[in-house]
Amino acid sequence: MLTRFPLLRTVLRLAALTLTALPAAAQQESLSPQGFLNFDKRQAQLGQLLFYDKILSGNRNISCGTCHHHSLSGADALSLGIGEGGQGLGLDRTPGEGATRIAARIPRNAPALWNLGHGDVRVLFHDGRVEKTDAKGMAFETPAKGKTPAGLNSVLAAQALFPVSSPAEMAGAPDENPVSAAFAESIDLGWAMLADRVRAIPEYERLFVRAFPNVRSGADITIVEIANAIAAFEASEWQSHDSPYDTWLSRGTPLSPEAERGRQLFFGAAGCAGCHSGPLFTDQEFHAVGIPQFGPGRPFDGDTLPRDLGRMETTRNPSDAYKFRTPSLRNVALTAPYGHNGAYPDLRSMIRHMCDPITARAEWTPGMARLPDVAWLKDTDFRLMSYSDAAQAELDHLDITPVEMVDGDIDALEAFLNALTGETALTRPLGHPDRVPSGLPVD
């Protein structure tokens, strides 16, 4: 875990460590249902259909739900996803074939959706390129800059605008369909074409008129209403605040002895709460934690290596190199693999890395990544690892002080993270639709 405790090396040698009351108990905050943004139920129901409708992809072959599926707890169970052009779900997803096969994997792990509708959420994407910039949550910094449309209901709606514009994720190549060609010309033109598609479907027109007071006919449907409906669905569908930890906070119901010891370590000597803080278990800041890098990366400014510089891509500040957003840990046990690129397949290996990234990196092997076989990418998937200078650069930016690990403490921390799983996490309010208004197949 991110630590700044000089005595931690000694403390973690004690396998039978017993802590008393936490000195920083105020760090432990309940996740109240009242802290979530309020969304219209009809908009959420409409958003569920849009979320699973492939009409929002350039080639009509992938939806938001493909990579954030209910059966996979709102993620895709892959280290790096197979986007536009692929078929199937999760580890069974195939990369396509012929002219429409994928050219590369998605560069980063599909983030979980849990509790993104909470009022405290201010920054999204691994590099934070979509961010709330005012107290009311109605102004946003995004890659679209001045073309970001007005009227978005949340930072979650602002985020929803961008997967549909990505050629690898949902848009497809510009020479494959007019939507992607429009995005290549100007992002707002692509959004307008998607809105045209949606408004041309009579069932969607009826649903938008019912859900949005400002929509009187299909002509009033814009990308703003589409994004707002998707945000309403995601925000209400993925709320989770009934874990054993929450019950301990609200009712004093004891955790298991192992999880209780892990809780004390987490908020005490292990220092995890230094970054995984607050009711969402994230400071929403950016840290360089040295996750082994592989895949296509996100090279920019003429870089010829498949690197991912994280936050630096957004800020252009060299001090932000290799920093990524602190993820929330709620329901973390349901959303493996872990890291901005899904390098670690299970909680235990991720905890070990966060305690001692140098040792964990040395022991990491490509076989730990969850990557469906793609024959034509085998030679490039792990190309970056052959460049020792690139690996050293990642280590040079580490924000973590390595500490000696003891298996008993890892056991306890893992037990506590499992105690952050909601009792009703696998039972969602709306779930997966059987059909969508476009008539396209639903993953």
C-alpha cells in the first residue's frame, strides 16, 4: 500500500501483530445513500437500454455493456480489453477476423463502475482526463475542450461521451462507417450522427419524450440527453454501500477476526488509507505505483515505444509521468484483474505489489496477465519489457516506499478488502435487458 510510515518495515515483520483502537478512526467514513446524486428513474431505465445497445457504436457491433457487463460485475475480467471488432464477453471474447479484426488491444483495463454516481466523484478515466471543475458539478474539463456540450448532468455523463468516439473502443475506423469518419473530422459531428441514429428509432423517441421534460419530439434528442440517460443508469445501477464493513460502521457488527486485523492494518500501520481514503476508498489523486507495463500503451508526442505515461498525457507535466488515478476499493474483490492495465490477476498479488513493487515487478511474468490469445499481437504484447531503460524510468518515478512483507499480514489485508464487497452487489436494480429498441443483438 502507499506508505509514509518510517516504522512500517519493523511492524510488518510481526506476523501476530495486534493493534488497539485506531488513532485515526475519523478516516473511516460511512458511505451514506444520501451522498449519491439523484437521477430520474425513467432516465435510468432508458439509460439501461442505451448502455447495452450497439446502435451507439460506429459499426453497430459493440456496446458500453460489452466491456462493463452485469455478469462481470460491471467490468470485463480482462487485463486489456478487446474492443471494436471483437466478439463475445470476458475471457471468451475473440479478436475478430479478416479486415475487421482488431489491430491492437485496448491500452488500459476497463474500470469498474461501482459508486460513480456519488456526489464526491470528481475525476474519471485512469489519467483523469475528464474532471468536474465547479462545486455544482455542471462544468467539466474534457478532451473535447470547448466542444464539450452544455447541459450534462454529471461528470459521469461527461465521461460517457468518449468511449463512443474512440476508434478502438466503439467508433471503428474512419474508413469503415460514417460515424467514425465524422468523429475523425470533429468530435461534435460524430456525437450528432449518433443522436441522429437514436432519434430515428420510434421506440427511443417515445422513451426520451417520457423521460426528459425538454424533449417533445425526436428532433429534441441530442448527445446530451443520451449521455445523461446513460449516466442516470450507471449512477443508480452500481450503487453499493451494504458491505460487512458498512455494517460494522453503522451497527457495530464485528468483522471476522482476520478482516478486523486487516482493517486495523489498513487504517493504521500499513498506511493504505493514505490514498484509499474516505467513504469511496480513494483520494481521487494520481500516484506512480510501478505496475509492469505491457500492451499497446498510449504513446504520444512522437514516442516510438508502447509506453503509457498516465496522468502526464493529460497534464503534459513530466512530474505526472506514470501516475494513475487511485481506484476505489469498494467491491474490489469482484473486479479482477488489478492495476491500470490489469497486470495482477488476484487481490493477493496486487497487495504484494503495493507493499513491495520492486520485488513484485521482478517476480511478475506475462502469464499473470489475462489476455485472450491474439496470434498477430503476440510479438508486440510485451515488447516494452525488453527495454530496460523504460522499466527503470517507471521505477524512478515510484511513489511507494517498499516494505518487508509477511504472509499473515497479506492474509489480513486481503480479508478486509473482501469485507468491502456489498451484500447485494450481485443483485442489481435493473440488470441486463433482454432486448434493445434498435433490435440489435444484446451481449
